[in-house]
Amino acid sequence: MTRNLFTLALLTAIVGCRPASTKVAVHDTFTKVGGKADSAIATLNYGAKTQPQKTRGDYGWYQFNGNVGDSVDVWVRSPDGDAVGFILDGTDAVVAINDDADYTTTDSHVVTTLPADGVYYIAFREYSFAPASFTVELNGAGVFTCKADADCVAVAKAGCCDNGYLAAVRSDRVDDYKSLYACTDAAPICSHLYVQDARLAECSNLTGKCEMVSPADIQCGGFVRNSHQCATGWQCQFTPPGGDLPGHCVQQ
């Protein structure tokens, strides 16, 4: 009996947290993101890791844009507190929550699959609502995520009506895209208008997602990661000539 108590005390000291059995499960509810306006909440993209943020016993917040089927992975770490992390949807309903990632840490690891397109929120706090410092790391993967233009391909836009518009998706996730965005309307009403979509699929260096871009709007060349190329019949021009920054495409 004494040995067991000593072992428990030793493990608790090594882990640096209280035994899991003494912690009450977290069941926070939210209304209108704690009263904050969206404009006051910084937006993160997949692959982002924040600088340390200090809270004063309340919630910290970030937001991100997600798509149906995205696999989202969020770490909330604290060097001086017991982190609790939440993912909320646009109605402030909790999509996923985690207190301790495992028995070795009090950092939070929230993993989920997003149920719909839209804006999502990452909320975090200290378990006992004590002041603490936090860093947040957001990673995600889905049918639109990319690192280079070569990852993206233009396909017929999924849905109920094929009107000629194209969508930019990962080249290896085309079937998943069609399945996730399949038409669910038994009797859709579609326009007879059909367009010739001249846009190109590229990987946005800002969002890390595939998107359709008009040839005239492509920021081409330059000494940047994943520099874009102009469409056939268009030429990249720089201002000033030979600059390191991307140029713009001009039709020849």
C-alpha cells in the first residue's frame, strides 16, 4: 500500500500534473464567442503556430476557415498552466474539446473532422481559470489544402447544377471532393446559362488552399515560395523590371 502511494506520488511529480481521477471533466458552453466581434479575433491558416499569448483567467481566441471533411489538428500548449482547448463552429457550438492530450502532459490536443464549410473558432483557457501563457498550433488537411500549384487541378464544380464553373481541388482528392459536395436535392432547379470558365487552378500562398484565379489576377514569378506562372498566351511583367516581387500577367 505504501509502495503504491509512493509510486503514484512519484508519477504525479514526474508528469507535473494532478492525477486524472481528481480532475472534473470540462463542459464549457459559449454564446457569441464570449462577446467578441470576429474582427477582434486573429485568423489562422493551416500550418500556423502562434507566439505566446497571455490570458488573465479568461478565454483566448483564434478563428480559421475550414471545409467539410477537413481533418483538423490543434495543439494548445502552456508552460505555466493546464491548457484546455475547444473547436467551435459558427453558431458557437462545441465541435471538439480536449483537456489533457495524454497522461504525460497537461497540454491540450484537439483533433476532429469538420462537418461543414465555414468559419470555426479555437477557444482556450487555463483549467482552473488562472492566468497563464499559451501557444496555439493549427494543422489541417482536406480536399483543398496544398503547398504548390502542382498540387491543384481544375474540375467541374460539384453540386446540383453543372453551369460550366470550375473548382480548384487537390489532384489526389478529386473523388473525395465530388463525394463531399454531391447534390442532395432530388429536384434541383438549374439555370440554362453555361459559362466558359477561363480561370486557372493555383495554390494560394496566403491560405494554403487551392483556388481558381483569373489569368489577369495571377501574381506571377518573383523570388517567392511557390511562384505562379501565367496562362498560355499571357506574359509576366514586373514593376520595376527584374524586381524580386511577383509581377502580373499581361495578355499577348
